[in-house]
Amino acid sequence: MVHVSRKEHFNAAHKLWNPNWSEEKNKAVFGPCANQNWHGHNFELIVTIKGLPDPDTGFVVDLKQLSILIRKEIIEKIDHKNLNIDVPFMQGKMASCENLVMEFWKILESKIGHLVKEGGLYKLTLYETPRNFVEYYGE
């Protein structure tokens, strides 16, 4: 199998806050990420596809079509939004990168199949900062 990745970028705000906890506990656990006025990030989403190259094109996936899919299904719905308030698929969930990347997987997994002859979605990597990122393999 060959792994091919596409990176997309978006900006979003969020707050890490557990409504079942006191303000003190939220601040102790989440620190400045519990700021009552939110905070933002320049996120990087890397979508990795696994598969075998098509004998006609040599591609595992047409990266232009993959980019269009990611932008339509994810980026247009979250870019310059507040993840806690403006994003329907995050309603009622902690707006952590871990939860966000799992929601992205749910959205993309079934839609990738028509772009790949043999293979599919392999991994999502979501960078919140240049030093903090999560990876998800759909497990």
C-alpha cells in the first residue's frame, strides 16, 4: 500500500470547559484554554489515504479531488467559526482536538471511497499548534 496525504488549513476558536465542574477546576485542568472569551488556533489538517496506484493514472487518489472534498465537507463548515457554538457536529461535545478529529473521520470516511479504487482513509492528523497535534486511525 502507498500512503498519500493532503494538508488543509483552517482557523477556529474554541474553549475547553466542562460545565459539570467549577470554574476553579476548569482553570486547573484546562489552564488558559478555559478562557471565558475563547481562544483561537491556526489548525492544519492532514488527511492520509492508503491504496494502490491506479494503473491508468499512477495515482492512489486524485489530490485535487481530495482537496475539494475536504474543503466542502470540513473546512467550509469550520473555518473562522467557534467550534463550541457555530459547528453543528460539535454540539454537546468537548471541543478538544481529540473529539474534533474523530468527528472529521466520521464525516470523511464514507465519502473517500469514490475517490480511491483500492484502499481508503488511513489516518487523520490535526495540528492545533506547531507542537501539539493528534493522530486518528478510525479506531
